[in-house]
Amino acid sequence: MSKVSVSANDDDVLRIFSDFPTCYRWGPFYSRSRVRPLIFEIGPILSEPKHAAVVACFIAAQQQSHEFDLVIAPESSGIILGTLVSQVIGSPFVFVRKRKDYKTNTVIEGSYQRSARALLVDDIICTGKEAVRVLDVLPSDIRVIAASFVCRIVPPEPSPLLSQIPTYKWLVDVSTLTVYLMDQKAISEEIGQLFLDSLLFRDFRESAELLDKFRAIEKKYSLKRGDALVKAASS
């Protein structure tokens, strides 16, 4: 692994994210197990080359005490990030498919040396479910010795899966980021607080009070599904 001179402190990372409060989007977004009207994603940052490259350098610097032969990321959220990090540290990159490729009958895309020491990267860590899925399908000749994530979201309930991820780190905690954006007036106080409150529940339907707040803010700002919350806050 090549040494990386870029180092990041909390302010450096928060400053990058303050340019992209569109990471916060309105819902409602439904899945089989929950309803979450507020969504956080880092796609807007990774779609901007300059900021994406800096994030990759921050991750590489964060893990520079290790020597890696390989960078691994899950499909599809981690592919862009994993590619950038591998270029920074000078190690090959492979990604893990969600299901076996019908031609090769494998879940790992890319080549690697045997007995590879790997860095696992992804955009967000919460319960650890996706990271553990990757660890479970890796062959025995790939050993993940560390993991890095751009953002951490503390799960509403303790997750035993997190203990299965070796030496994992993150650049920014989403709760810390939300408070920072509120302080910078990049996102409104009431929307930011609603997002922070929502992190305490797996499903908005668990809290009648939260649902009432959600409906009131939605009506106040005439929000529609997918709207960037910074736009609503400044309108």
C-alpha cells in the first residue's frame, strides 16, 4: 500500500458534506419491513469527481497503518467508492455481486492474488447487514483485515452483526453531520430534528407523534417524494 499524505479531521469531512445537503431526501420510501419518510444517501457526493476523490483519500489515510493487497466493495453502492480507494492505495479492486453471475457462477467480479489482505469499503454502515453479507461469501483466500465507511448511522436497536466486522472505521457520523448542517443553516431546524428523531425508530409507524410532525412539514413545504431537503428549507 502506498502512503497517502492527505489526512482528514472532522471539520474537513463535514465541510465536504455541507456542499451536498441533497444527500437528505424526502419520502415516503417503503420496504417490506419499514416506512422511512426521510432518506440519507451519499450518491450526490460520489457523483462529483473532486469531492469523491478527496473522500477516497481520506479513507486511504485513515487506514494507512495497514498493508492491503486488495480493496473489496459490495455491488452496487460501493463500486464507485471502492474503485477510487483502490486507485489511491494502489491495490486491485473487486466487487461482490448481490447474486451469482449467470455466466461465471461466481459472486466476486475481478481478479486477485491468493492470501490477499483486503480492505472492505462501502458508503454507509448501520446494522452491518450488507458488510457481513460480503464477508460471508468471500473465499478463504481473501482475509478482510479492516473496513471503512463514509458515513455511520447508529441503528435504532443494537446490532450483533457489527461485532463481526473487523476494525471498522467511518469518516462522519450522520447525526453529527445533521447537527452541523443545522448549525450552518444548510438544512432547517425542524427538518433536521425530524431526521434525528427518525433515527430512533426502524419504522415511522412506531411513533404517532413523529408521523404527525412528518405530515405537518410535508404540507408546510409542499414536499414531494425525492425532494432535496435543503431546497425545502431554503424555499
